[in-house]
Amino acid sequence: MSEEEAGYGIGAVSRLLGVPAPTLRTWNLRYGLGPSRRSAGGHRRYDAADLRRLREMKRLIAEGLPPAEAARLALAAPHPALPAPPAAEPAPASEEREGPEGRDGAERHEGAERRDGAERRDGAERRGPGGSSASALARAAFALDSHAVTGLLESALAAHGVQRTWERLVLPAFDAVCRRQDGSGAGIDVEHLLSDRVHAALHRHALQHAPGPGGRRPVLLACAEEEQHTLPVHALSAALAEEGVETRVLGARTPYAALAHAMRRLHPVAVFVWSQQEATGATAPLATLPRLRPAAGLIVGGRGWQDALPPGVIRVDTFREALSQIRRTLP
């Protein structure tokens, strides 16, 4: 029996369509766009018609429709006998090198992704998730069109999840905004609006996927003392929520004494601390954080960390590295 005849599992559908499995589960629970077949062993499987509906859902979201409206149209549309959708194109090799640190508020985020040189200079024109482009997001921000910015972000998050949206849509858009700012000296209002809308979209996305209480040790996310740039920690929180990982975000300018207190109360499985500016990246206070039993992985990100790190502290340079290191601490 062919794979199509037997039906597709959620992992196969995720790979075929380029839609994260947590998003597929959300579409099933909220909108009824789920598998309609059962295997001989009783497992629910997607058939070719299910795939066509999901493909239509993805296309409509990419065009800017709210997920609920896109689902209604996808379910109502006639679906002639079409071949199953092709496998999603693999991400370009350059995407593996992109960092998680764009711009936040009135100032720049970590710039590790700038190692890509000319490719990053062209980043604003790169096509993002769902066919939307970072240049479209930047244009909406320049127009101070908060509704358009929100729509583009939420569509991309629903279709492709946090990591791809962050790397291929948000970061290049911030680069475009800040290049314009560098050239003219203006545009802080644009950065503020874009930062606010990204933060709001990530927060809503995290709430949609947040796991219920299960008594598991959370991941604790905070900014270094006096560090005000928070978007990377909120992006990490939303990406972890997609994977069913519970998080706690302490946010900007977290005093190390407060972080230590939270660690003792929550006994997190991992602690991530972000520093974007050298003024906030003193490493000595990291050595004063409590050593818990069972141990908590201590991970830092951002270009603010300049000095040698205390033993046992892991530094990451990209969004993917941060997720990977945090995953390694999970039971």
C-alpha cells in the first residue's frame, strides 16, 4: 500500500506542507482541519483531501486572511482530484547561519546574523513564510500601519511557526527599518511600532500553544540587569510553547538578585539570559546565581557578553543554537 493510500501522519504532513506540527494540531482543534482517516492500528491519518484543505488554508493565510476565515473557506471549497502537494522546499543554506537577534525598540538587537554579508544586505527582499516578504512587513511598518503589520506577522506565525517567521521575516524587516534609520537619522517611531507588534504577536502565539499545568520544571527566560531589549526572549518563549515546553519570562532589566530568587522558587530546568549591549553584559554576576539540585542549565545569548564566562555557562550565537541548547536540558 502506498503512503498516500495508507494516509499521512502529522509528521509527514508537516514536512510536506512546511507547517509545524503544533500549528497543524491547533488547526485541527480550533477549526476542524484534521485527519479524517484511521489506520489499521487506529491511528488518525491525513488523506489527500485533508492535505488539499490544509494547503488551501496555508495559501489563504499567506494572502492575509485571519485563520478562522481561512479555515471556513478551506473547508467549504470544492476539492477536485488533485495530486498531493509537493514536499516543501528545503530552507536555503544561508538560513542555517542566520542569528535570532534583530532590532527591538529604539535600538539594535544582537547582530550575529550580519556575518552573512551581502546576503543579509538583501535580506529585506527575501521571501518570508507563506510567500510574504520582509519588505512588505517593513513597508507596513514605515506606513505605521499596525493592522497590516499584525496581519502579516500572525499569518506567518500560523503558517510556519516562530523560528522561520523570526529568521526570515522579522529580522530582515528590522534590518530594513534600521538601515533607513541609519541613512536618515529618523524612524525610531517605526522601530517602536514594529517592535510592539512583534511582541504582541509572539505573546498571542505563545498563549495559543502554551501547555497546561503539568508539574514540569519550566524554562526561565530573562534579560540581563539593565538590558531593555526583550524580543529575543519572547521569541524563544513562543517557540518553546509550540513544542509544549513551559516557560517563565521575567523580561527587561531583571536584577540578578531577582533572577536568583526566581530560580530558587521555580527550580527551572534551564535559565536563559539575554544581553545585547556591552554595558549590560558583565559576566561576573552569573557566577553568583544559585547552583540548584537538580541542576539547571545556564545559557546566555547576545553580543553584550564580552568577558570570559564562568564555568558551566553556555553561550549561544543564534536562535537555533539557543533552542538546541535548551532542548538538551529537557528531561
